[in-house]
Amino acid sequence: MNKEQILRKVESLVRPQYAKIERWPHGWFHVEKVVQYAKELAKMEGADPFLCQIAAYCHDLGRVVEEEKKLYSPVPGAPGHAGLSVIPTQKILDQVGISGKDADRVVEAVKVHQLKKYQGDNEVALILQDADRKNGLGKWGAVRAMVFNLEMDILKPEEKDLDSVIDSNIKIIKANSELREKFVKNSLFALAWYEELLNTKSAVSYLKEDYLVTKNLYNHVKNN
């Protein structure tokens, strides 16, 4: 298989697995976005888009394991969803014939993407972490946080409805002190990704618009 065929094969293998995830913010929708972002960031950085996309396709396979075993609460010493993604990733790589150093780079990228900041020199890991964080910022990041972190019951909106969904739910958040506190705390956490923790120079410009959206929403909720 050529690289494009391998990418399509990986997609066909992982998509049914992500379809099992009940909470859409970490299901196929998220993974598809991260694949797109990883591809674009890799091209901007002069890195390998192929391996970056493979890593993006596999990076949250541990979320499937978490839901199956109901591992929602952090457990001291537990591997977290990144650690749980390693074995499923290795199985995917074996199925599509990726081995050796390329496989090692992808597996490491998947394993470390949950870290606060990756300190190594694996460009696949550096790009995956930045790409993953892009979907945690901006309009989509806000709605994903409302569902996943604030546990609000919001169905995945269409792109055209995103602004109205955000506006209506921001009003609910501002009227509820507990939700407001959680939203402010989560926004600060996400803003720190951009302000302190980005890995690549290209991500500074690539994520800037999403960062500004998050910052404006944070200020709107905190100060009004």
C-alpha cells in the first residue's frame, strides 16, 4: 500500500472504535479534527504529514477503553487515556505494516500527548500535542468543554449553529455560579496551552484565532 492507502486503511480501522464513545467531544468528531490539524501543522513545520496523521488517528483510542471500563475518574498511578491508547495503536500499526523507527515515533507521540508539555525531540509528538490542543480552544473547544467538563447536555451542533449554541449556553453558565466557576477554571487551563505550552513555532499563528476566541469567552464570563 502507498501512504494514502495506508491512511485510508487506518481510518477504516479506527473510526468504528471511536463510534463506540458515547461522549462526542472525544469521539470521531474530535479525532477527525485533530487529523486535519496535524496534517496542516506538519506541512507548516516541514515534518512528515503521514506519520503525524497516523498518530492523530490513534491518539485517543484509550478513550474507548476508558468508557468500556468506566474509568472516568483519575486514579493515582493509572496510565490515563494516553497510556491506554498505546496497545491499540500498536495493533493498528501492525495491521498496516508500519514498523521500526516510524512505529516508535507514532507510539511515543500517542503515549505522551496527555503530558502537560512534551520535552523530547520527536516531531510527531510535538505536532500531535499542538494539534490536539487546537480543538480544545476556540468555539469548538468551548462547546466541548461545556459537555465534557461542565457536564452540560448539548448535542453536537452543526458548524452553522455553533455561535447560537455558544451564546445560549454562555447565558446558562453565567446564571449558575458553579458552572461559571468551572468554565473560568477550564478556560484558564486551555489558555495556558497557548500562552505557555505550545511546542512548534507554526502553532503560534495556527492557533491564535482559537486562542483569542477562548480568551474573549473567558473575559465575558468572568467579568460580566
